[in-house]
Amino acid sequence: MSLLVVGSVAFDSVETPEAKIEKALGGSATYCSVAASYFANDVKIVGVVGDDFGEKNIEMLKNHNVDLSGLEVVEGEKTFSYGCVYRDDMNIRDTLFTDLNVFEKFDPVIPEEMRNIPFLLLGNIMPSLQLKVIEQMTNLKFTVCDTMNLWIDIANEDLKKVLRRINLLVINDSEAKMLTKERNVIRAAKNILAMGPEYLIIKKGEHGALLFGEDKIFSAPAFPLETVFDPTGAGDSFAGGFAGYMTQVGKINFDVMKKAVIYGTSLASFSVEKFSTKGIENLSKEKIENRANQIIELSKVE
Amino acid sequence: MSLLVVGSVAFDSVETPEAKIEKALGGSATYCSVAASYFANDVKIVGVVGDDFGEKNIEMLKNHNVDLSGLEVVEGEKTFSYGCVYRDDMNIRDTLFTDLNVFEKFDPVIPEEMRNIPFLLLGNIMPSLQLKVIEQMTNLKFTVCDTMNLWIDIANEDLKKVLRRINLLVINDSEAKMLTKERNVIRAAKNILAMGPEYLIIKKGEHGALLFGEDKIFSAPAFPLETVFDPTGAGDSFAGGFAGYMTQVGKINFDVMKKAVIYGTSLASFSVEKFSTKGIENLSKEKIENRANQIIELSKVE
């Protein structure tokens, strides 16, 4: 089965209490597609970069068998660039700059031959663009969508339109509360499910993730890490691992999704161990599987 | 097997975004002993109250077979009284008043016939008093100890002495970080284990609890609740359920402790559903067991 990933491809400048990096590979579609590539054997990106993107980054994605025929390279322009600094507890990040560059005029046109792909992962981009993508697709079976606080704030109406067209939303706990104006995460989850998606994943960082749907709840722990080197991309790696596994299995039900959450958690834990996409670039199926088993083991009661 | 509980017995005035109550039964020893009574068939309290404590509260504890022969009633004086208000997200509480009353001169003397009890639960009281209790015990097999941010702040040296004499510490995640000056909870856990106790439970409220020991980690989810009516006593109910189950089984190992954490989580979830001790007063073994099974089910992966 094929998975289409639409999202940002970017350069990230990140400063954490542990270290600092400039102009490293980032973007939601980048993390998502690399993470998904360990499960789905056909992952395609639709996105845009400038002519400064560089052969090295193209090569890395190609090495993961990511189909880049939908990645537009705009000559004479620059790749989307983002800078942030994490505060001491790594839970809050302050944006330093957002240079949209090529991303400013990004209008995702899905190539004809990709429109009948059944599995779609909408990385965190403007909701109106996510809607445009959905409208071009002809054979959707399962659509996973990520979003962020910025869109809840400035594009609320569009986001709500998106929610009516997707199967599963991935969102942070603070964003879930913000979207629903609820202070309790379980009530927030119920409210979001009433807005459209049949399934919902609430990410809680170091506290793991909650999956809701079919009147059931699944709680996955996070993998315990002594050092979180760079949280950037953790959510995208999670979504990519999740959607990649769903695509690989091809069946849509709660039990498959539980395992997909575990694999997403495994990918996210590798992602935060290094800067940029370095943490998920050189994994093996065995490494991912071993960590997934450790995560399952964490909450196992005989 | 018998369990000795030493801690505060108090009147709590609590205001939450949901409701308000005044001079309701509270205190660490109260919650702990009622919660433990569903597991251990012999639970004894050592504590102190004033002559205003009231027959109704005595009756409630007696109905749970809690041995009150170690509960001193000081004539002409008042019971320890505490008032607090919870902020909107229920995670932060502001103290309104702390009237120590009889608690000011509390000097826990363990009755001769209770000194050889093997299971000890030290509820959250001043560390120097916890030390005094430990020093009177002659046959300890397993000591569980709770504490709070106040003692980390103003009685740090005494608390560290306590840590060298106990088997398991129960503590909040924010307090664990405060005690160790670590921002990462896994590193904080390692540091606390190096301070003395063989086992450690880090409570994370709505995010569940982590058990550390024997070079293993167990992660238990919280029971998902749409309404948290009153978080006061949740930690004490957890500790009581945990220690009560350990006493009932009588064996000290990681697998028994995992189940004890689940039962503690079950008791804590009932506790927050009502004000004061009302949520844990009228439970049955079946209700507790059903909820424990639901908690295990939450994280189960086939």
C-alpha cells in the first residue's frame, strides 16, 4: 500500500539546554516520510523547497525510498526556514524566526497518478492547504491529520472543516484543550470526536499518548529517556511511524491502531535522541521493533 | 499481616472549580488507612486529633476496621485544620490557611504492642517525626514513605536521613525534580534511588505513575476521568491502596509492586470523584477490582 505525505520541508535552527544547531533538515513532511519509510514500502512526498535545499538532503530521503516526484524545487528561491529555542524543561519553545520563503506561495497540487492513494498523512501545515489536498484525492481510505496551536488560533474555521473530512487527528494535550476550551483532557477528546474524526490521538510528550475511538481508550507510555536532546520533530516522527504502520497493515481498526501508536512512540523516542532527523535516519526494523517491545513491556501486568 | 499508618488526621476546607466544602474529614493517615483497609485486614493508625474530631468520623474509620487505639484525642484542643483552593487546571493548589492545633506538639509514640509490625506507611508529615517512628520500630520488613515540597524546602537534611531508612518513596514528579535539582524525571528517579530507597514511585496525577526499582521501570496510566471533583487525598489514597495491597500479599518484589500500583491508581481515581474521603468510604472489593482491570486494559497490547 502507498502513503502520501503532504507537509512542510524546512531548515530548522534549534537551541536546547543541551546544544545548538543551525539550518538542519526539518519540516513535518520530512520527519513524517522518513519515519513512515520503515513500515510502508511506498511513501510519496508532496511539498516545496528552494534551490538551496541541497543534494545531501535529497539523497537521504531517496535512501529511504521516499518518492520525491511530488517535491517541487523552486529555482532562485529559498527553502522555508524556522528558528526556535527551548526553555529549560523542554516543554515550551519560543519561536525566533519563521522565514516562509517558497512556502509562502505553496499550493499543493497532487500529481494525477497520486490522487488515488488510499492512505494520506497531512503534516502540520495551514488547514486551508490540508483541505485542498483532501479535495484532490479520489480514493481515500484513511486520512491522518496533524495540526498546531497557531492554526487553532488564526485558522479555526478552516481547521474545523478539515476535522469533518479526516479519519484521525493527532494533537498535543494543550492544543486539544485549546481547541475545545475544556480543561479536562478526556472531555476535550470527546468534544473533538464530535467535531468529525472517528479516531483521535492526544500526544502528551514525556507522558505518552492517548488513543480514542470506537468508545475505547488506549494509553501508551512514553519511552523513558534520560536525555531529550531535541524535541523538534518528535510529533512528526510519531505521526509518520503511526501512519506508516497503518499503511503497512492496511486494516483500519482499534487493535491495529494500538500497535501503530506503539511504533509511533518508538520512532518519536529515537527522534529526540539526536538533532534534526539524525535520530531516525539510520534505524533498522530490528531496533524499532526492540524499542516497541520495551514500550509494551513498560505497562505490562501479568 | 498488619499495616501501621502514621500521619496527619485533619479537617480540610477545599475549594475547586467544581465546588466547595468546609471542615471535611482529611489528613494523610485518614485517606491512607481507609484505602488500605480494603486490602490489609489489620490497619492501625498512630496520630492525634482534638476533642472536636467527632464521633461520626471515629465511626467511619471503625467501620473500615481501622484500629484507633493509637489515635490520641487531646481534650480541650482542636484538630489540625487545613484550607486550600485549586486553580482552574486542578494541578496547582494555593494554601489558604494551616492551623496546626494539636498537630503542633505531635510526638508520635508507637504503642509497645505495635512496634513489631512489619509493614509501615509513613504518611506525609514532618521528616523528623517520620524518623522518630522508624526508630521505635523493631521488626520492619517494608517501609513506604510519602513526602511533599514543603519538607524538601525546609527540612531537607531530615528528609535525606529518612530516605536512607525506608524501602520505597512515593513522590510527585515536580517534587522529584525539586529534590534532585534535575529537569528530567528519569534522571531524578535514578538520583533518588541513589539516596537510599530500593524502590520509588513517581506520581504524575492525570498522567499516571512510574515505579522504579530492581533496574526496571513500570508505567501505569491514570484512570481516565471526565470530572475531577477534588484532588485532595488522591496521593494518600494511592499510597494507602499500594501499601494495603503489599501488606495483603506479604511478598516484596517488583511484580507484586506493579499490581499494588494498579490498586493504588484505582483507589486514587475513586478518591477524586467526591469531596473529602467520601469517594473511598463506600467501595467494595469488586468495584476496586473492576476498575483495576480497566486500568490494566487501558495499556494492554496483544
